[in-house]
Amino acid sequence: MVSFLEDVIKELYNDQVDIGKSIYVLPSKRAGTFLKKVLSKKVGKTMISPDIYSIEEFVEKISGLSYATQTQQLFELYKSYLQVGTYEKESFESFLSWGQTLIQDINEIDRYLVDASSLLSGLAAIQEVNHWSHGDKKTSLMKNYLHFWNQLYHIYIAFNSNLLKNNLGHQGLVYRKASEKIQEYIDLEKRVHVFIGFNALNTSESTIIQAILNDSISKIYWDLDEYFLKDQLHDAGLFIRKHKTSWKHFEANPIKGISQHYNQNKDLRVIGTPKNIAQTKFVGDLIENIQKENPGQLKDTAIILGDESLLNPLLNSLPNTITSVNITMGQKLELSGIATFFLGFIELHIAKSNRGWFYKDFTAFVHNPFTAMLLKQYNINAGELISHIFLKNWVYISNKELSRFPEANQEAISRLFFNYETPTQFVEKCSTLIQILKIILEKENNYLALEQLYKIHTLFNQIKELTHEFEYLNSLKGLKVLFRQLIASETMDFQGDPLEGLQIMGMLESRNLDFETVILTSVNEGILPSGKSNNSFIPFDLKIEFGLPTYKEKDAVYTYHFYRLMQRAKNIYLIYNTEPDVLEGGEKSRLITQILTDENRTDVIEKIATPKIQDITISQKIVDKSPSLMELLYSYAHNGFSPSSLSNYIRNPIDFYKQNLLGIQDTEEVEENIAANTMGTIIHDTLEELYTPFMDKEIDRNQLIKAKESVESLVHKNFQKTYLDGAYDSGKNLIVFNVVIRYIHDFLDKEIMELLHHNVKIIGLEKKLNVQVSLPNVNRNVVLKGKLDRIDVFDGIIRIIDYKTGKVEKRHLEIVDWENLIASQDYSKAFQLLCYSYMFLSDNTIENINAGIFSIKNLKEGLILFSKKSSPRDTKKNPIINKEVVLEFEKLLHKLIEEILNPKIPFIEKEV
């Protein structure tokens, strides 16, 4: 395949142009590198490289100005905004939300050599019409708004003047000045200029190129197929057709560079894949197949990413056998971990309140690997710090709490968790962290992170210099907005040999380059072309009036790039995402539809590629009882089964295995809002303290009434004991605090009412029980242990009472079929009551007792007693627990524990 650049140099050589002394101007630097290769190949000997410029470099050279950085432009524009007019001005932080859009519009005005006064006065008039009022008088807000639009031209003049004083310019200003100075340049520079591979040109570029072409020795070559040039409706040839009819140069000179390759037979495949990642996986498989079948083809293969955010997934999808890859596109800095760290650092300090940092914000920042690196420098383990926060239940973390962390290091705290004063101070803190991170990353030889860190360092240096010169940046939120904008526009440039290996690039980087095999991804509507995105203050009609490009022209630019890639290629793969998406629409691009409906293209193969779907069978978890597990079981049985652990087994044997045997509990977290189990512990502890004075004696009604006075102080004390450093003086936790007090008052009121007609004697509170259980079928004794909330004597009948903060219903304590006790989780409360009764009666000679539950959320039911029924519809209930009941329960208890200890019966997961 003969490339476009080779064709151009060949023609220049045939025309006897001194190709070694000519000046070459191309759309991009990348194309210049390939041009050097073509030149050296054509000349065949060592020579001094001719001057080769990208169009931006060439324009900069003519203008005599340097390009201002994005940060400089933002600060200078705000300075100009403040200088002009006497209306109320917005803060720098607010300005940043629209300043970048205004810079883009000013750039466009100057690039297209538009009369700024006419356009901006027209824009002001449109705003005046759009913001009319019913009343005669305008509000101050409306006046300020309209003043801004009326002063926009003066802001524009001030902005350009301020930049020119420093010999700087935004891109549009550099272009405008170059077009003004073009004759001076032509008078000085008499060499041949060769313009190669241009398409859409702004007015400045068009003026400059046409002025140079007037000398008759300079030349321009267009990279376009005749097929698109002749088709008057095809957008790929839109701009070049306009140049051909409007440029004076073409009245006497033929249009050069036009080829006839597009209609040649090609292997053209259109492939739809579900989701973006599937596109990169498909490309990886495609490259692997090319390497197996024809390894040499990879040298002339390019992967063009329509969506440049797919770069990282693509690199991870390429086969390991690919040894040489050249990436000609930048990796977005905002996607790097180091940028995320500093953005998180700013957001952490913005989120700080008078109470400190909210634990979720704080732990999210500490989880960042770069935070962990910095803390490690000061011998602080990030994981231990987070565990300590959970352990102490710190909902808010201030410097006071941090100083109480056992491994606290004051230097580390001052580096990361300080009191914010000014943006300048904050930037200084960031600079210090950069120096520390630099040392750490150098030790780890993490060169990629070091490059990213250097980029961040230069951005903070720019901000630092400009904050010293301008005092506009006075809030941390403003710094965040500025930093976010800067990292969004910065890229990490890869270095490598651009002439070797598999080429990966963005659409714009492919200009003037030709490849035998082209793989183009994300050919979806909204990406290629980008559609009606209009980030501009200038309305559509006004752009048409002044000759500024609209989305139609921008779509035509990408249409040209798309078809230009296909002109000389022999193997073409157009890949798109088939799945609907909020942003992308999931629709294949109109460019694909255009190819599929082109009667001249009969070589298109369309297919849908989907990954292999494997059936995922969720198997039931089974844990066999190995000898070591049996040892663990016997040890647990020796220490004692509790009623709750046995209930856990009934509910799900795997939960019993994980939680009770292995001790794997749920991840500990900060209780931002008081959890149900915490609330239950507080109620239990408070009731124990309230009833302790009545131990071993009848409850005195008057004393119990008096005890109500101490409820609030006792609840407060137990909150501090159980909820640790958690706050409960506001919000939901304050509501829970008062609810607990109300529950306990209601419980005591219920007891006080009963004492009018009954006698109650407390004989046990939080009583620990421990009994030996002899298993008939296992030659081993086990222990059953538990703690009874309360044991009392109610009118001569002993009652075993369990407090439950959740809601308990009578039906769950009424037994018809005894087997349900160890077969169904629904009867876990009844099972636990019988366990407590079994243990109590084993240590006492009493014949009959009652056992029941006080449901704190269902106090109107009073004490809900365990009872037996002969059938589900039987209304007769027997609440007596006697020897007969205990013997019946003991059979089930033996059966359950023997099953747990049976080495032949594995732990089998139940569906909960």
C-alpha cells in the first residue's frame, strides 16, 4: 500500500521541488513524524531535516506570541471581567462554572476573524429580548445580568489586551495576530511551503494558507478520494468542495492529492458488541488472531478509539504476546489515582463541619492507597485507624479524636488533617505532600505514578503563582472547581517509537496516516459523530450569521476523518456498542448506516459478536466435618451451646459454622444511627439496674413509681457505655434516646398497674445458667449455657422472662407439632424459652413454671407465654412447663445436638 504522504513526496520529487529545503505544514505533530520517515526513505541518504510544523506551531511562529495555559487564561479573563463595568460581579468560584465556555467562544470568534463588536452586541440584544419583564422596572438581578452581556465586548478587548501585554495569547488570538502578520512573514520567508492533508479550516488558517499560495511556488495537497469530492451531498468532501469553489488559488491551479482508492474491494466488517468492555475484548481477540495468521500485518495495523476513555480497558485486553505497542493519545489525568487522591483531599476539607469530618468522608479518604502510603511514612496503619474509628463508634472525627488514636502522629495529622485557612495555605500543604509522595514512589520505582505526580505538581505550581499574582481564589470550593477543570483537560502523553509496532490512537491523531488494517471502536451515534452538543453562549442563528461552525460542521469534520481512514485501508473493522445507554443511546452511528445503504459498497459484512455465556449454577454450600472441624465442634460443645447458637443452626447450619464455630461476624461499622441490637442492650441494662433493688423480695409498687424518676439518667449512662463515643444529642439518635426512655416508662407503667392486683417477687436478674447434657447416642457430655433476663414469682408461680425489643406474636410461642421447634425458624423464640426452662428446671426441683416474653414493641399484649395446643384451631392453651414438657423437649434437644456433632452429617446451607 502506497500511503498519502508517499504520494505527496513522490509528486514533489517529480515536480523537482527541493524537498530538503521546503517548509512542510501538517494538521498534527504525529503526521510530521511519519513525513520524516517518508522523506528519508525517498532521499535515500543522510540530510538535515527540513522544517516540519503542525498548523498550531506554524501559526504561533508567524504571530510571534506564545500560547497561554488554560489556568492563565481563566485568571486573566476573570481579571478582565472585574475591570469592566460597575455592576455587581460574581465570585471567582462562580465564574469558573462559565468562564471556560466564554474562553471557547472568544477563541472561536478570533479564529474565524469575526467582528467581535457586531457579534457580541447582537448577543446582548438577544439576551435583552429573552429576559423581558411584565413590569416597567427591572430587578437588580436582571440589571446585573443584562449589564454583563452589554459589557461582554469590553471584557473581550480587556482580555486580549491583558494577554498581549505578556506576549501571550489564547489560541484564537494567536491565530488572529498571525493572519494580520502573514504579509510580513511572506516578505521574509521565500522558501517553498507545502501544506499537506488539511480539511476543515477556520478563517485564520484559510487566510494564512491562501496568502502563502499566492507566491505560485508553494503547494497544497488534500487527502481525499474523488468519490467524496464528486458527491455534492457527501459530508466527507464538504469543506474541500467549498475551498475548491471559493479559493482564488484554484482558479489557475488544479486540486492536488485527490486519489481513487475508496471504491476498491475491501474486507469491511461492521460488528456490534454488547457494552463498551466487550468492544475492547473483541479487539483483543481480533489482534490475537491477526498475530497468529499474519504477524507482519500488525506493523501496518491501527486501533482508533472513538471513545478515548476505553484506552485502559483496551490495554488490559491486548494479548501478552504483543511486544510492541505505540500509543499516540494522552491518558486523561483525571482518571489517574493520584488525581483522585488530591481531589478527595480537597473534598475532605470542604466537607469538614464544626464537629469534624463525617466518618464516611474520612474513611473513604483513608481508604485511598496514596493516603495509606503517606500514613505508613509516619508508622500509621490505615486499616487500624479505620478499625479504631469503628470500634470507638466515631460518627464525627476531629483532631481531638485523632490525637486519641493509639498510633497518632502529630506530624501526620498536621500534614493531612489540619484546619483550613486559605487556598494558598492549602496549595502549600498539597506541595508538601507531593514531595513526600515523590520520595515514596521513587523508592517503589513507580514511574507511571511519578509522571502523574509531576503533572499534578505543575498544575499546583501554576495555581500557586497565579494566586500570588491574583487574589481571586479565596475559597476551597473555588480551588476544587479549578483543579477539577484543569485535570479534566490535562493528559499524560506516552513516549515510544511512533513508527514501530501496533498503533493505538484517537481519531484526530490519525490525520494524514494510512494503515492497511483499521480497527475503529465506539462507532455509535453521539460519539462518531458527537451530535448536537453545544457548549457555547452564542446561539445557533448567530453562528450561522457570522460564519461560525455549528454542530453540522463539526459532524462533517468527523465524517471526513472516518471516511479518510477507510480510503486506502484493505481490512476495516467498525465496532459499535449495541446496548442502550443513557448517554450514548446504544444506536449504531449514522456513518455505519450510510455505508450499509451505499449501493457502491457490496463488500460489507455485518454481524453481532457476543461473549460466550456460561451457565452459572449456584450450588448449595456444604461443609463436610473433617477431623479438625470435629475437634473444633467438641471444644465448642464443651464450652457450651447457647440457645441463640442452637437457633442459629436451626435457621441455617452454614451461619452456625461461620459465626459460632469460626467466629466470623459481620463487618464492624460505625453506627451512624443507633442499631436495633444496641438499643436492645441499652434497654436490657437499664431494666436490670431498675429492678436490682427488688432482688429477692416483692416489688414495692410505690418504690417502683419512684424508680421511674431515675430512668432518664440510667438510659443516658447506658448509652455512653454501649454506644461508646457515638453522639445521640441530635438527629435520629436523639429520637431513639427518647424512644428508649418512653419504652421503659411504658414497661414500668404496665408493671405498676399489675401490682395493684398481683404480687411479684424478683428471684433472678441476668442469671447465668450452665447445665451438663448427656447425649444418649453420643458417648460425650455437652454443656448448655445461657443468661436469663429475669426470673420472678407471680402470685406463687415462677416465671422465666425474656425481654425482646422486636415485635413478638403469640402464634410464634404456641406449639402444636413439637418437631417444628428444631425444623422451623418461626419457632425460635419458643425454642429459646424451652432451653431456658430446661436449664432452670435442671438446677431446681420445682415441678411447674411459666416462660414468656415481654415484647417491648408489643407491650399491650403483656407477658406472652409459651403454650401447648392439641391442634392449630384449638383455643385451649396450656402454659404450664412441667416434667412432661421438659422430657418432650429434651428428646428434641438431644436430636438436634447429636445432629450437630454427627461427623457424617455435613453443614448444609438452608435458603433463608
